[in-house]
Amino acid sequence: MIKVGIVGGTGYTGVELLRLLAQHPQAEVAVITSRSESGVRLCDMFPNLRGYYDDLVFSVPDTNVLGSCDVVFFATPHGVAHSLAAELLASGTRVIDLSADFRIKDAQEWAKWYGQPHGAAELLPEAVYGLPEVNREKIKEARLIAVPGCYPTATQLGLIPLLENGLVDPLRLIADCKSGVSGAGRGAKVSSLFTEAGESMMAYSVKGHRHLPEIAQGLRLAAGGEVGLTFVPHLTPMIRGIHATLYASLIDSSIDLQQLQQLYENRYANEPFVDVMPAGSHPETRSVRGANVCRMAIHRPQDGNLIVVLSVIDNLVKGASGQALQNMNILFGLDERLGLGNPGLLP
Amino acid sequence: MIKVGIVGGTGYTGVELLRLLAQHPQAEVAVITSRSESGVRLCDMFPNLRGYYDDLVFSVPDTNVLGSCDVVFFATPHGVAHSLAAELLASGTRVIDLSADFRIKDAQEWAKWYGQPHGAAELLPEAVYGLPEVNREKIKEARLIAVPGCYPTATQLGLIPLLENGLVDPLRLIADCKSGVSGAGRGAKVSSLFTEAGESMMAYSVKGHRHLPEIAQGLRLAAGGEVGLTFVPHLTPMIRGIHATLYASLIDSSIDLQQLQQLYENRYANEPFVDVMPAGSHPETRSVRGANVCRMAIHRPQDGNLIVVLSVIDNLVKGASGQALQNMNILFGLDERLGLGNPGLLP
Amino acid sequence: MIKVGIVGGTGYTGVELLRLLAQHPQAEVAVITSRSESGVRLCDMFPNLRGYYDDLVFSVPDTNVLGSCDVVFFATPHGVAHSLAAELLASGTRVIDLSADFRIKDAQEWAKWYGQPHGAAELLPEAVYGLPEVNREKIKEARLIAVPGCYPTATQLGLIPLLENGLVDPLRLIADCKSGVSGAGRGAKVSSLFTEAGESMMAYSVKGHRHLPEIAQGLRLAAGGEVGLTFVPHLTPMIRGIHATLYASLIDSSIDLQQLQQLYENRYANEPFVDVMPAGSHPETRSVRGANVCRMAIHRPQDGNLIVVLSVIDNLVKGASGQALQNMNILFGLDERLGLGNPGLLP
Amino acid sequence: MIKVGIVGGTGYTGVELLRLLAQHPQAEVAVITSRSESGVRLCDMFPNLRGYYDDLVFSVPDTNVLGSCDVVFFATPHGVAHSLAAELLASGTRVIDLSADFRIKDAQEWAKWYGQPHGAAELLPEAVYGLPEVNREKIKEARLIAVPGCYPTATQLGLIPLLENGLVDPLRLIADCKSGVSGAGRGAKVSSLFTEAGESMMAYSVKGHRHLPEIAQGLRLAAGGEVGLTFVPHLTPMIRGIHATLYASLIDSSIDLQQLQQLYENRYANEPFVDVMPAGSHPETRSVRGANVCRMAIHRPQDGNLIVVLSVIDNLVKGASGQALQNMNILFGLDERLGLGNPGLLP
């Protein structure tokens, strides 16, 4: 059994990790920390977990205790993993960070977008960006994994087949993304109230969202050069789900939709958690609710030069905790699908 | 492996059965029928199941094929199981009926509420009402199981500890129940549109709902005599979930809340799918979303004589397909929890 | 033009007052206060009001400025009106308080439920409970009006015809009420997040909710004696609306449903904002969304002794700001319907 | 008083027209037709209108009766206005058609997208496209008005300032639009069920949506030449609202955001129902719920060449019935704002 620690288990990525780990046959949660909820029983906070972790109580983070785990997940706001990762790594514990702390390779860039100095720049060289569909081999050897963000997962998986093959103009990419409200976390904010976010739709952070540099970094690697990306996130009145609508301009318009379809199917043929639907399909976010799947479909409207890729995930699963677990499975040499086998909850 | 057939797999109880069976280690879906969708691939209709049943295609019901299964689930409108059950039973197949066809023991009563003659009254004596918390021993020996309705499950489980112990006036029971819209099924009805059922709350069928005689029948058995029940169902703007708010008048007001709490805890101590929360708790329907659990709590407001029991289920799981699978597990001598282990999806 | 001041205009009852006043032909908002938002333009906070109050800016409450108004509305948490009302009344300004400060006549009772001493007990004798259907004549002469709470409005209007006529047992009343999330206000609370309150249903405060003594006080007046009321509020995943399901036991079972229907129709025949639907109807909360209407219907299930009344309002309109405006119209001798004429927004 | 007839009043644009007309001081609904609901009282179908049109009963369409009206609104599926408009116009009645029948000037194009021959091509030359911000003068003189579709209204108003001034490449326009479910009408369709459309997001008709040729026609007029438009509509889990996210590439990158802002403000300076927010704002659909407003804001992310315009409307108001009434006001020489003065319903 893999001994698991979770730092910061009071948010949505935390409870989602716990939900998934409850079904994992080879992992066991040994410790869960929260400064604010120390002493509270996990099940009193998240009654859906009653009967699963009845003895688990939030404790104040203690690196000795955490350091006795095989792996520690950080389900924390940015900055926390910076301060604890080095010590845990030194004790031989693997670290899987669901926050943004190690996603961006350039510490200056990170500091610019997050408004504070990078707290562990020395760890950046060894941190592996945990997108298995791109970095599976590196993940196997990693000590420190940066789990991709939700928008970045849906967007990169949707665009990289086009970019890796140089089929589209990398300087004119658009990602028009729609997220459920859980993407904003469990913090008490007026803008996330039912009465504010319900029955309404709005764009936000159009000037610049923190996921932009992360997405661009991944797309550059796929394209092998510079990219120009416009990223417009929207808040949608649903709890879970991201729908990325991706626009890219074909360089050579003679390629036809069936060739592109074949390309996507080949690219993801061996990926257990990417589902390429038939060209012209319309994936629904609810089809992946609670499931560790990125489901996508490609379109070429009016046979023009603009390719439209529709890519959906559950932001808390393939966009966070499910992907984190997928990384853990790879890291420990397990079947990548362990604990991640459930279909989406529909309706 | 148990060979499973499903009649009428295009509704919500059908797709939910398939979702749960996809994770069941000892059952395999061999055939799924639908007259209207014959020839359609299951996964084209329910894309959340892509990758799970890729070869399964809806077929026209054929009793020879169905009769080769170990068990056949009916996830059909009422009346269908009436016409097919006898033939299947004759071929040695067990029948688990999710419809209302065999729930009410009195064929006349059934005919009155469903507006048509009972089509298989000769099977009523052997039909077992599949509420494991009441009938587990009978279920083990059954050939034909009538899975309880959603409202009846939440209401009976909430009230029977009081009635079995003669603690409340059986003639003054009130069940004020709130259901998500999936309870109305997947049929195209104006009243179930997002634009009609969304952002609104209403009672319906206050004059008399078809679940009333079913609930009353179960409560009579628990009380060992007549009951008087007022049942008011409401439509609530959520997809899944039933919240039953149950009112009963104490006969002896000297009993205190902690004694009642103990009574409930004892009654359900060995039940894997009933969770009695501490007295005074407020169970949320989302805590059981997608899970085969009935979660409840008791209250005694202002220390008066009126006991209030709050009882929640997911209408599609403990209120339908999960309970059906629980019955199958019991029937075939399996661990009752197989395939039903996942926690609720929260948030 | 009536010169209007609003204290505490940043919550939902505040913005709703402003929405309604924007259409009122004989009132004009002169001042709106908020300590926390002082200096902010109203329209920057509530963009639905752009074009209506472009010059209005939140200011720190100043009793001189407020005292120059003909009427001041308090759309504040409890306690605020206590501290300011006397001074405003002294300056000749009428006060219409949407908070709970003057609803309960007994200062001790108030202190018990609100956990603090009553701050203006000397004003209680003259405060008029602003339920026009009961107190219209007193409202005409009032200086200080306590606008009823949302649950109390729906519940009292639904039950008083029965109690005024002594038709039901006053000691066995049940109000099972369902509220939209806006009833919890615009404060940033985890329990009101879209991700917490969405797709779920739960009861709350079953032990005792602050509206209980207010409702009981009103029902006692209608009954002319003691009442026993069990009040169970529920949180429902919708923004606006209250659905009260009210249960009362007939004393004389020989009265029939049509007699009761006639009684209700007569009781409210001259009320512009109470709509009695035909007996057996099922009012929807959306039918009163945005409208100053209490719509109700009576039922007698299975011709038993239990009468069920279904009563719906928009908690922010007839349950708060619309009723406040109705009070203002009465107070100033205007047509009671001014500014309150719009139908519900359906769908 | 203007005597109004409504053909097809059982859908959402019909009930919305009635809601708005209930508050219009100079119009009166004389007749409302529906073949399927003939004989039904309007208020029994739409209880929000109880007290407003208590004598109005659906009748079978009769051109004599309709021809006695000053104006007839068609709130019907496409094809109906084709068959009745000529006769009504002959009797001197003005026709305001909310359907798609007269929006597209090219009858062949219409036939291609709607899959049937155009039924009244001879009326196309005189039909006026009822977008007041473009065609106000023509509307004043019109006999037959084609009210724009919902997506076309939000998209055209958002893009025409750029196109009229030749600032962007007209061949690379993208409209990524999100609509509430009421856009799909009140018909009983599985895809519009609460259980299907709730808690999910999906694109649809990416291959080609019927609003595409209508939008393109309007944009060509603004651009004075060909346009290339990719239009991707999405279904969003809310009842009302359209959020159009519009992408256009600047031709001359030296123009700055403040100049663009000025351009938009000037273009709509005299428009009562277009609200240009400060550059960089994020309009919410709820801010226009129930209101006849198109609210928009422009962005220039990362100071690049791509301009992003966010444009929101209520699809049933400015996108249908409100705009129809605005047209009526213009046509009859009334204040354009009559009956359309209410602010959005927020929250």
C-alpha cells in the first residue's frame, strides 16, 4: 500500500482526491492537514465521505509526519508547496503538487503572474509537468510533479496534435474556455455565490489569466517555437466541467477533415484517458462528470481554413485530482487506470 | 460472471444501471433492449459510457435471448414487466423489476392507481418487495423482485424505526418530499424542460401520487396496522436527489431524543447503505449523489411532540438502480456492496 | 415626488428596492448609504441599474442627510435600524425597516433569538407590522414600519384565513418551507456558494429559526390564542422564491373544500397582491419571480382532515422590497400598486 | 390604443411579448391565437399573467379577426408568417414577425438553410430587418418587419462598429456564442430537459447554424463587402441570456483601445438600448435579464492585434420580444422606450 499524505485537504481538489483515493486498491491516506480545520474530523466537513475515512482528522502540517509518507499531494493555494517541497523531497517522499507552484519553468514569469517571488526556484529544473500524454516517461522517474491546471489540460490536449504536426498557424490560436464554478475553489467569495454565478454567463480575466503562460509554455513545446494565444475564460453556471472551444488556422488547406481525424485518433490511440469522438461530434461536459477523461471532437466549419476543436474535462478530475492520481499511478509503476475507472455521472 | 440483460435501457434508470454495472466485478451486460432505439450503439446514446460497452447495441426484446441471462432488469414504464416476466421466470431467469409493476400486493389497488388492469396478478404472491433493510432474507430466495420506488425508499427507511416500535401515532404521518427532475424520467415533456423546471419550486400530485399506496403498504407492515399518511411531493430544480421531510407525533412524550437516536442507530447498525447521522444534523442530497446510500437525521424541534426525520437519497441510485444492484448482489450470494462502493460526488 | 433614502443598499433587498423604485412614478432615491462601499458608484456595483441611477454614489450614513428624506428604508442586518430609527423619526422622516429589528413585539423574545439586547425597545409600541393584508389601516398612520420576513409573509398569508375562522387546530400547525438561496443574503459564506448550494437540497435550522417567533406572533393574532407551530426551512437550488407547504388539521371535518375555497377567495377579494388559485392548483415560485404577489392554492388530500395550503412568493419582492414599497404607497396615500405592476418573469 | 394581435402565443417569445405588453400604456392585446390550445384561457397556461389578461382565450387564427388589428406579431415557427402575412398586409395591418421568415433577403439562401421553399418571396423586397440601431428610419415606414434572431442581435451589435469603420479583417471573424436554454423554445425535446441541459455545457450545430447566413448578411452590409465568419453556438445551463464573445483582427495595429472605446461610445451614443461599458469590463448576462438591453465591452488582450468584444442580451427580450416591441414603438411613432423601461432582474 502506498502511504499518502495530503496537505490542504479542505478545498475541492482535496475532497476530490479523497473521493478517488477511497476507491484506490493500493493507496491509503495516512495524514491530511489543514491549519484552519485542525482537530476536525474529515467526515464532519465532507459528509459524502462518511464511512470511508471515519478516523481521519485534520492535523497541522508536520514535515516529520508528512515525510514518512511515500507521496504527498499538495491541494493548496500557490506558495505553500514552495515552502515545504524541498524538505519532503529530502526525506525521500515524492511530491505531487496540484497548485501552480512548479508548473511554469521560468521563475521570473511565475513571479510576474503570481505577484510574489518564486519560493523554490532551485527545484524547477527537476520538476516534471505532469501531463501524462506528453511526459509519461519523465513522470516515471520524477520526484516532484507539477499537475497541470484545468484550462491548460483541456486546451493543450485539444491543440497539440495540430501543433506537433505543424498543421496550423501557431501565432493565431484562440482558446475560448468555459468553466464551472468549482474552478474558483471553495473560498467564500461574493462572485462565487449561487445568487451571483447562477443563471448567468460572463467572461473574466480577459486581460490576462494566470493559466495563459502555462498553456503557452506547453503549446510552444508542441509547436517547437513561438505561439500566439488569445485565451478568454468564462464563468458558467454549473458546478463542474470545462468546455474548451479552440480555434486554429490551417496552413495547408488541402488537408481534409478525415486526415485530421486520423491524426487525432493516432495521437491518442494508447491514451487511456483521452477520447477522440467522431469528427463533427459535440462533447458535453456532463459526459465526463466525475471521470478522468478528456473527450474531444474536431470540426471544420463550412470547409474553411479554421479548425475548431471541442475539448471537455471535469476540472476537478482530469483537470486536477484525477490527473494527480494518474501521475501517482505512473510514478509508482501501477496500472495507470487504478482508482480512475468510473464512468461519468450522467445525468 | 453473472450474465445480465436489461429491458428498456434508454431511460435514466437504465443508463444508471449501466454506469454501476461497468464497475461491478462479477456481472456482465450481455443484452440491452429498446424497441425505439434498436440498432443504435449504446455509447452513441450515452457518451459517458464510451469505452465501457463499445460493442453493445440496443436490440428488440427477444425472450429467448433474455431468457439466456441469469438475471434481467426491467428499466421500463409500468406494464412492460407484466407482459414479459412470467416467460422469463419460466426459463429460469431471475427478474428484478425497477418499474411499479410488482410493488403493490393488491392487484385492484394497483389497477386503480395505474389506470389499467394488472397484467400479471398471478405473480404477485411470489414477488418480493426489494427493500433489503426489511426483506433481506426473502430477497435471497426470490425469483421476482420489485425494486421500491424512490419516494417510498426514502420515506419508509426514515419512518420504520418509529413505527416498528410503536412510538408515534400511525394515523398522523406526513411526508413532505422534494425530488430532483430526473425522477420524472427521460421522456420529452414540457414540464421537465430546463426552462420550466429550472429556478422554480412547486408541489405536484397533491391530490394523490402513485407512490402513496406503495408507501402506505410498507408503513402498515412496519406499524402492524393501519396508517394515515399525507404525502406531498415537490419538484425541485436539481437533477438528482430526494429529500424527505417526515413528520410524526410521539405517543409518549417522555422518550427523549437520545433514546430515539439510539433506536435509529441500532435499527440500521448492520446496514451497509443506511447512514444515521448524529441527531440534529441536516443531511444534504448532494452528499449521496451517485451513491447507494440513504442518509438520515432525526430532530425534535422545541422539544415538542412532533418528531422530524430528514432522509435523503439519490433517486437514481438507492432510489432505483443502485438498490436494484444491491438486490442482485443479495440474490446471487455476493457481497452486498459489490459495485456500489463509490462515495457521493461532492461538489 | 417622495424623497427616499436607503440605508445599506449593497445587499439583495437593497438592489431589489432600487430596481422597483426605478419604475416608481412618484418616488426618487436621494441618498443611499453603505459604510463599506462609500464612494462607489451604485451602477458599478449593480450593472443592471446602469442608466437608471448614474449619479448615485454610496455614502457613509449621515442622519442629517437621511433626516431630510420623506422616508428611509433600512435594508440592513439586524441591529442597525435600532440605532438610527429614533433620530430619523424625530426629524419627521418615516422609517420602513426591512430588517428584523421591529418585527417582534416582545423585546425579551427578540433578544433571545437574536443573541443581543433589543436596541430600541421604546419604539416597539408604535412600530407597525407591515403586512398590509392584516394591518392596512394601521400602516396608513404609521411612522415606523417593520416589514415582515419572507417566510413569515408566505406562511401567515397562507394560514390566517383558516385561523381567523377557527377552522383548524391551532396547536398542530406545520410549515414546511423551501427558500431560494437569495434568502441567505449577499454575504460571502461557504454555504451559499454555487458549488455548495447548487444541485442539492437540505433542511436547516430545524431546531429553531429566527422567523419562528415572528410567524407564531402573527398566527396567534389570527387565531386569537396560542398556537403550536413546527417550522422547517429548507435551502433550495434556485435564486429567488419561497414555497411554503402548510399543514393544518380541520376541527370540523364536515366543511368541504369548496367552502374553504370560498373563504380564501373572500378573505383576499380586495387584495391586489394575493392571488388565490382554484382549489387543487399547484402554484410555482417562478410565476411570481420579480412580482409582488403571494399566490396560493388549497388542497384536501384524500378528503382527509389535513388541509394543505401551498403559498408562494418571491422572497425579495413580496417577501421584502416589494412589500416595503407597498407599505410606502399605503403610508403616503398613493395607489398601493404604484411601481409594483409588473408580472412575474416566466420563464 | 394600438390594437395588437399575436399569432402563436404559446411559446416563450409569445409569453414574453405578453409580459411586456401588460406594462405598455398604449397597446392592448385584442386577440391571441394557437391552433393547439384553442379555447384555453391564457392565464391557465401562463399563471404569471393571472390578473393581467383574465379574459383572453387562445383562438384559432382567423385572418378577418387578425386583420382588424393595427399590428400582428408572429411568435411562430418558421413558415407560418409566410402563409399569412400577405393577407394581413392587404387588410392594412402591420406585421412584425419574430420568426426567421423574412430575415434573409435571398429566398434561395433561406430555402437552403430552412429546408423548404420560401413561401412569400414576393414580400422580401419590402420586408425591413428590424434592428433599430441599423434600420431605424426604414422601420418607421415599414409594413412588414423581420425581427432579428437572438444570436444575430448580440453579434451584429458587437461587431458593426469595427466593420463600419473598416478597422478589422472582415474575412477572419469569429463569434463564439453561449445561449440559455430558452433559445431552444418551449417544445418538448429530450435535449432541452432539465436533466439533459442542466449542469453541462456543449457546442452544437458547429457545422452550420441557421443564424449564420443572417449574421453574415448583416455584417456584409456593415463591412460593405464580403465577410468570413465562423459561428460556434453553445448551450449553457441557464434559462435566459446570450453571451457573444467576438474575435476580430485589427488591420492597423496602431489604433489603441481608448480610440476603439470612443468609437463604440459614439456609435451607440443615441441608442436607448445599447450600453457600452468601460473598456475591459465583463458584462454578465444576468445584468440584462428581462431587460431590452444589449450590454457590451471591448478588450484587447496583451495589446495584441486581436480585439475581443463581449456582448450580452436577454435572448427573449432584446433578442426577440423586447426588440419586437421596440420596433412597434418606432413604427407607430411612439417613444421607443414605452413598455421597455424595466431594469434587469438581478439577482
